[in-house]
Amino acid sequence: MKKILILMGLIMILTLVAVGCSQPQTASETTVEEVMMDEEDKMEEEEMMDEEDEMNEEAGMTSKNEGDPAPAFTLMDTEGQTFSLEALKGEKVYVKFWASWCSICLAGMEELDDLSGRSEGYQVITIVSPGYKNEKETEAFKLWYEGLDNENMIVLLDEDGVYAREYGIRAYPTSAYIGSDGVLVKVLPGHVNEATINESFNVIY
């Protein structure tokens, strides 16, 4: 009888030990599953955030600068070649509006020609408006310009000042600064030197 009681007692002890050991194991397995689920949720959340950041960055690329799009133009240069602002899409552009009768313009011509021949992170073009604001007519201007020593400048002919009006040009010289996103950032009258132009484009995208 004693042996039977002892045997039953051992069975009960083993049963309790088995139950006691199995419970923490189940809890441990559940905890691991929860941790794995949390990690997966975090990874999905991070991926969504990365995608959102990329979308925002791409959206920002379309309009980095404040302002309206620069008026598009397609004009002939003094050599009879067609030149379009659209061809410079994605680049910063410095546009100098000037006149043959403007002494300030002529005084800065050599510096502007030199700047036009170098790459400073932006393109340089100039616009003259034959028949507008006392400027010579087209053929007379071409003949006059041939007598200058300029080698690098691109001079576009804006007949009757069509685009000079669109850019709001009221005096010569006037500078227009266009960002790589095509935004007309600012239009300022008066002579500016290379250092000032570079400084302006340093804060223009």
C-alpha cells in the first residue's frame, strides 16, 4: 500500500513539474511571436516613411524656387541661329537685357563676354530688342555688333521688345535670374559684376 501511495505521489509531482515547465515555454513562444510581429510592423512603417520621403523629394524638385515660371522664348541670334529657353531646361540661366546705346552696358561688355565663355554653374545669354526703346533696327544692330570684339556672348534679337515686355524690362541693363526648375527668381535693373551674379546663383536652385 505504501508503495502504491509513494508511486501516486511521484506521478502527481511529475505532473505538476510538467505543467509548471510547459507554461513558461508557451509564454516564451508567444513573446517571441509578438516581438517578430512588432519588428515586421516597424519595417513596414519605415518602408512607408521612406516612400513618402522620396515622393516629397520628387515633388520638391518641381518647384524649389519661389516665383512664377520664366516666360519661354525662342529667338534668333546675331548669326541667324534659333535659340530656345526650353533647350536649357534643368539648368540655371542668367539673362542680361541690354542696348547698344547704353553706356553702362558697354562698359561691362568685356566682363560679360568673358563670363559667357566659362562654366560657372549657370548659362549666360543676352537679349537686345531691335526697334524697341530707341534700339537700332535689326540689320543696323547686326552691322554695329560685328564691329565689337566679343567672342563668347550669345546675343538674341527680341524684335520690338516682345519678351522685354514680358520680363518687365524698364531700363538697361537688367538682369534676370532663372532657376534650374524654370522659375524666374528675380529681375533686377542695373549693372552687376561676376561676383554678384555668382553670389545670387549660390542661393538659387
